[in-house]
Amino acid sequence: MRQSVFVTGATNGTGFAIASRFAKEGYDVFIGSRTEENACVAAKQISDAYGVFAKGYGMKVYDEADVIRIFDDIRGMGYKLNTLVLNAANLGIRQQFFDVSMEEFMDVIHTNMGWNFMLSRQAAIQMKENGGGAIVFINSNTAYRAIPDRIAYSASKSGALGMMRAMALDLGRYNIRVNAVLPGMIKTERWLTNYNDCRNAPSNYTPLGDIAEFEDIADAAWYLGSAQSRNVTGTELVVDGGNMIQLYPIIPEEREHMSFCDKGSETDNGATGKSSSRS
């Protein structure tokens, strides 16, 4: 049986790029999504593109019985998972401190911490039988650098880093490595459409003059999830163009004086998703 990877939130964007990266290396791929139809479509696209076996699963958030069902199905097909990449997240956008309900707050914590623990435990059971494996958290540099109106998200990402380190300690004896990728700003659909004014956020101004493409995160996940990092565990790989090393971003003077509309039109490069800051 070939090596296999399970990637959550993998129907598009970063997750799909991660699943594709592993498929390119010959891994069979399992894709998780809140919508089974989308997961199956993505799995077929990957199978057709790379000639690997791929299967999609609809997933119920924070439901341990559903997690067990999925991993039992993987085992039933003769697999014992080699790599788990935890990409899915509740973004908790616009959760204002004085207004957010406890239900909304805890939904973020349950998804980004509790659900990932459930998935990790079931994956680790198979990896232990396999003699080893790798678990990769797709975290965020907001675990260290808080942003406005995202208190539950920042808290959950900080907590997930603590969980990652504890898992690395507990699972190391079984040759199961646990690490995290910390992306900064990524050229997602939200970035392209300037949702929540993210195109104008200071984190766009990095020392490298650019922010991450999906493939940048996928390459980092591949490194931590494959044998290339066989002696690496409990660590964080930051992929943010150097954003976290800054005390404050250096914003070009001409951009500081541009109007909101001018900023949007200058950086809107359509489907290419390329930042104009390098040109």
C-alpha cells in the first residue's frame, strides 16, 4: 500500500494546494470538507491530475464519532495513515469583544483545537501501528501577533501551538512527528476580493515585498509532513515573507497617501493573485 495523507479543508485554496503537493509526490490522498460533494469533486481532480487514489469525505465539525467513522473507513481500504495535515479552521472574523456570543466564541475553539485533537488522536493510532508518521498543523502567525476583532481565532491558534508541542512530546516515542506551519497573509479569495479590507492590512508589507501563494504553504507542509524532516518535531515553520521579524511594517510613503479606491485598483491583478509590490 502506498503512502497516504489526509488533508482537512482541502477542496480549494491552501488545502487543495497541500493535497496536490503530496499527490505530486505519489501519496494517495484523503480530503476532508464540511461538504461531501465538494470533497469528492476535489478528490477526483487530484486523482485525474496525478494518477493517485483519492477520496473525499464530508465531515461533521467537533464530532468524535464522525472522526472515528472516517478513520475506520480509511483502515477498511487497507491504509494506515502516514501524514495528517490539519488545514481546516473557523476564522472567527469580526467577533467583537463586547458583542460576540459565547456560542460563537466556543465554535472557534472547538473547531481549531478540539476537532483537531480528535483528528490527531485517530491518525496517531494508525501511525503508531505503522511505526511512525507526521502530523502538521496549519496554524497562523496570529498565534503571536493579535489582530482586531479576532480574539477567539488568535486564542485558538495560540492554544493549538501549545497542543502541538505537547503532542510532539507525547508521541515522539512512537516516531510520530508533530509540527506547525505558521502562514502570514496568503493570496486567498478573501484577499483577492478584499474581504474585511485585508488587502490594506499592514501585514501585506513584508521585508520580502510579497505575501504567500498557496504553493508556498504547501511546500512547507510537504517538508514537515514527509521524510525530509525525519528529525524535526515540536517546531514551527513561519511562512510570512518576514512579517513577524518586524517591530512595525515599512509602508512606502506614496501608498500611505493613496485613497482606499486607489489602493484597491493598484493591487487588483485578477486571477494571477500577484502583488504589485514587487513591480
